[in-house]
Amino acid sequence: MTIPSPGSKTPVFSFEEVTALEGGDGRFDAEVNHEWTIGDKPNGGYLLAMLGRAASSVSEHRDVIAASAHYVSAPEPGSVVIETEVLRKGRSASQVRARMSQGSRLCVETVMTIADLDANATPYWSGGVPVVSRVPFEDCPRLFPSMPSGTRVALMEQVDIRLEPESARYKEGKPSGRGELRGWLALPEGEPFSPVSLLFAVDAFPPATFDIEFAGWVPTFEMTVYVRALPAPGPVRVLQRAQLVDDHRVDECCFVWDHTGRLVASATQLAGIRLG
């Protein structure tokens, strides 16, 4: 079911709807939604979530806990095919290869580890995790669905991306230079996050380099994601941080907490960029 987004005539599609699969026996047909895009390109985390749904459906386990993805070419919105191969069946975890193609063109290649997350688990040690922010969801304004260049970001009409006021200064041409964005993310209609939608969450925010200098398209080459825990219902808190910009490439890290302050996912990615 689709509903219009607040203040807009654009229909809003649920995460469940835009990641739906048809088929079986390791091969699935899917539809890349035209509104889950940045400019005219689908979001990379969204594509990874579709692959994660396919991989977990062929495993004896339930939850994607690790994913490594290489982005070969961006598919156009429309029909894609996802093919899976179970590489290993283990008692505590299994490994699955999943690839997305459009026509004869390979788009995304992934290897995922699937296990069963324990809802009662608690962290034994978390000293290496960044300090979680405490700025409330309500104090963070929702991002307008366009980049500083004016390029439409249809995705921001689908999901609720909110930046803390200090992180949003780049919109006024006043980036802090820290290369860091903090804020919140909510799925359409408050849909709860799951291990599959966390694969999207780690790539939902604008590039952290906006807090250094605005650049246009920042295409992801490779992304590695860890899903650490089952999230509590509600929006998630996000920290997107750039680590190094060198030779027209940037590596970023992302940390995602649920509203209770539990770290539920983290990721690193290498992307192309041109600054200066």
C-alpha cells in the first residue's frame, strides 16, 4: 500500500513493499523502486537490503549479521534479478553469496553471513564504540529532499532523515570541517527496523563529507556491514563519519543505535569523491 508523504503528493512506499521478492530456489525477481533514489540512482543500502532479504530466505538461519558488497554498476529503477548460492551451512552461522543483475549487466556482488541474533544478549565490552549523542529526535529537523546543488533526493520523501542542528550547518554553507553527521532515521509510517532494514540504515545518511565540503555524486565502491543486535521498535540514531579523503576516494564509517542506546549496526565503505 502507498500513502502520500506529509506535505507532498509523492506516494510513500513501505520498506517491506520496496524490498519484496518473487520466486524461489535461489533465484528471485525484484523491482527497484523509482522513489528510493538519489538523483536517478537507487540508494546502495537499499539494494543491499534486497540482497540481504534474498540471502536470508535461502539460509537455515534468520538474520544477516555481516555483509560485504561490491558495487559494480548502478541498476536503473525497474526489474532486477537476484541469484543466491549457499556457500556453507553451519550450526551457528551460514554463508551465502548473492548477486543482483539487470539484463546481462552485473550490478552488485555480495557475500553474507547469516545467523540467529539473540534478543536477550547484552554487550560484554563496548569501549571502542563512539559516544552516543543525546539530542532528541524532536529537536532534529527533517532534511529537505534535495542536495545543496538542487538535485532531488526522492529517498528523503520516503524515509525520515533528521540531522542534529550542529550537523546541518553545511546546508547554510558553514560545514564544521569535522566530517561528521549525527541524527536520526525512521522508516515510512514508523515501520520497525529489522536486521534486513539495518543494511539500508548504514547507508541512508548524506555523505559525511558534506560537513567538509559539498560534492555531488559519491558512488560507493565497497561496503562492509555488521548487524550486532535486534533493534528496539522506533527510529534509530545514526553517526556518519568520514575518516580519510585521499586520491579522489573517501572511506566512511557509520554507527547505528536504537532509541535505547544499544549499538545495533555499524559499517565502513569506500566511495569515490572529488573535493577541492
